[in-house]
Amino acid sequence: MDDPMTYTPANAGESDPACRMIRHTLATLAYRASKAVRGAPSEFSAFRTGPTSRTPGEILAHMGDLMAWALTIAQHRVEWRESPVQSWSEDVNRFFAGISALDEYLASGAACEFGTLGQLFQGPIADALTHTGQLTLLRRLVGAPIRAENYQRALIDVGQTGLQQPPPQREFD
């Protein structure tokens, strides 16, 4: 019998519970990040809270790097590359393209080993979730807060990883 820690059945990305959970986490990241970046004021990308803090533009570029790194982890060829900050819209597109590329790769079942999924979650995915929270906080500090939401009710679904997301079901102030 195959080792259960490395066995990857056909279509594992669709049927394997651990892989589906990571893919759901990516969809959750996409949902929350889309809310944090959509409608940001033009000055938001360069906003700095202090002399050593990252700007939202720098955070977003780093989030794109995280998704590119995550794909290399999934492909068992771990590579870190730091990309320069681009325009806000270019880095938004790069980040969401990275989430989608990772999700598509996981959907194929190619990287659904438990060890790889754990590395993806504890490294780049958790880091990107943290940075999404930072962007949300910085939106409030720049005077352009996003509305609070009952995320448990959000229409988040596996494979839904683009910038365009379903409308909120239960927002509040």
C-alpha cells in the first residue's frame, strides 16, 4: 500500500479533503483581499505610517511574491523572488493571478500531499492572510475603511480566486 502521507489519487484537488480545505482557504484569501484592495484611493499605495513601515503598495507586491513562491513550493522547486513594486492595479492583477495559478495547480491534484499542503498553509498562505489584514487596517488609517462583514455568511467557494467576488451577504458598520 502507498504511504498515506504522499499518495495522490487522480483528481485529488477536487476530492481530497485536505486539498479542498487549502483551496477553500485560497478562495477565502481572494474574497477578503479583493475587499481590501477594491476601491482604494489613489494615494493609498504610497501611504506610510512611519519611516520603517511598508506602504500598502509594498505589502501588495510582497503578497504577489508570496503566491509565486507558493506555486514553486507546490511544484517542489522552492524559489523565492522579490519583485519590484508596480502600479496598484498591476500588483492587484499579479496577486490574484498568483492565487488562481496556485489554485489551478492544486485542483489538478499534483501537489495534494499532506506535507506540501501544510507548508503552503503555514508559510505563504498564512502570511498573505496576515497582510490582507494589514491592508484592511491601513485602509482605515488612510480614511477609506472597508465595511465590516460577517464572513461566515460570505459566498466563498472553492475555485473562486479572482478579483471579482460575489457581493457581501451581511455587512455592517
